[in-house]
Amino acid sequence: MILLGQVNNPRMAQAFIDHLFTQKIDCQLQQQGEQYELWLVSTNQQQLAQQQFNEFVANPDNPKYFAASWQSANPQISAEDSSNATMEILVNFILHAGPVTLITFAVAAFIYCTYLLGLPTVYQAFSFFPELNLENITEIWRIFTPALLHFSALHIVFNLLMWWYLGGMIENRLSSAKLLSLLVLASALPNILQFYLTGPTFGGLSGVVYALVGYVWWRDPKAGLYLPRAYIGFMLVWLVLGFLDVLGMKIANGAHLGGLIVGCLLAWIDNRKNHDEKLR
């Protein structure tokens, strides 16, 4: 067997092994003190396995590793390690995010719970203006709060996972203020666009998610932000399918497109600012 490397997190080690397992690469986990060694069984796959391990070390939070754990049945951590791993997953969930990410996550989840309990008061108070005019502009929060409203389990799960992953990355590597500005602008402007396209019956963080995708996509790589091209391609294809109306569901296409434009524009502005500062 060949040693690929060591990690100090048993759950992350298991997720990487599960990822290799889905690619028909056999790898075993061995504990040495507080470290977990990853051993490749066959030398025939050494180059590919080493390349995969290097990618894992560079970006261990990539969702594809945990997604592989759902697909494979290759457990190699003990029951005790498993309970510790559960706590570590929670810790990693919190550490990956920041206050803006976590508060927004919690508020959106809480509001959705009121929807499940048949308490429409919050949804009525947070939905967009029935009419956007000077008489009701005092309820200014309605421009932003539709982003916190979700109408199905799939809707909120996808949006919150993407929000946690992208929002946490931006907040930790840039700042809470940067993520908050993205949240505010990508809630307000796309919501206004969606209102003029379809009226006030819409909601969801997907417009903001598209803004985060656009921001990470167009931001200078030196900012330390990264999103695999496959994810960007998926989001762009989903955007196009929504406008083609072939998905058989009601989609806030205006909010999606508006959010993507907002994110790309903010990334371009920040890139120019950084460039100008370097020239001074």
C-alpha cells in the first residue's frame, strides 16, 4: 500500500475515501494518534489518487466530498469516531460561515417553519409590496424580505446550502460587510425587477445565490474565492431553462438574472478598486 497523506479530521478523511470509492479507487483509513492516514491499496492508481488528494487538500470544503458519502457504502471510521465526527461536522459548519451567513440561514429556516405550521402572518408581513408606490414605501423592508420566504423543502434546502457554502466563503475570506452588501443589493434590485415582471407573488434566496455565484465567478482569483466550473455551468443552464419555461414550475427568473448581474457587477467594481489601489 502507498501512503497518500494524513488529515486530522476523521469525517473529512472518510468523505475523501468515499469520493475515491465512487471513482473505483480503493483507499483505506488508519488512525495514528490524532492523525488519520490515507493508504492507497493499488499502485496502478497512484497518480490519479495523488492528484485527487492534492485537490482535496486545496479545497476540503468542496461539497462533492460529502455528497460522495451519500452515494457510497464504505464506512471506515468507528462508532466512537463517528460520534466525534458528527460534532466536528457541526463545528465545521459553523467555522465555514460567519455571523451574517448563520443569522440569515437561521432566520430563513425559522420563517419556513412558520409556513409549515400554517402561520401565514410572517409571510404576509415580509412579502413584496402589492403595489410599489409612495404610499406604501414606508414598509421599506418589503423590498428585501421576500428573499427570506420559501415555499417547499427542496426550495429552501438548495438555497440555504448554496447560501452557506458561497456566503460563508465570501464572509470568511473577505468580510461580513462584503457579504452583507451583497445580500442587501441582491435582495433589493432583483426583487424590484421580479415585481415588475410578475407581480408580488415570489420569494426565495435564489436571486441572492445567483449574485454570490456571479461574484465568485467574476472576482479576481487572488481574492481566494473559488467555485468549480461545473457548478457555474449548472446554475447558468438552470437560468436558461427557467426562461424557456420547460421545468414545469414557477421560477423567479427576473430575480435570478438580476442577482447574477448584480454579483458580476460588484465583482467587476471590486476588481477595479483593487487594481487602482495597486497602482497608487
